Amino acid sequence: MNTDQINGHLRAAKGWALESWGRMTSDPWLRIAGRREQLLGRLEASLAESRQIAESSFPARAAAIDRRR
């Protein structure tokens, strides 16, 4: 797990807390802000994982392209 994934998971947890607080206080805007943070956190964690996979497979792909020439 890299720092981008950790930050994404933390952001999603922050969103969950905001949404829960919005439910307790009956504040619809706080609930919306919490859902937004959750979505952005999940996206951040997912993209970090995708980027890590792409970076790890890049040398193999670059070598395969060079062999074709």
C-alpha cells in the first residue's frame, strides 16, 4: 500500500464521519459533503492502485515494444 492509497482510505473515512454527523444533526448539506468525500477517497485509492500496477508493468511493456522494432 502506498501513500496515495492510504490518503484515499483516510479521505473516505472522513467522508463517512461527515455523512454520519450530517445524519445525526439532520443537515442535508453535511450529508452531501460526506458522500462527496467518500467518493473522492475511493477514487483516489483506486487510481493510486491502478497507477502502481501500470508503473510496475511499464518496463516489461517497454521491452516488448523495443523487441518488435
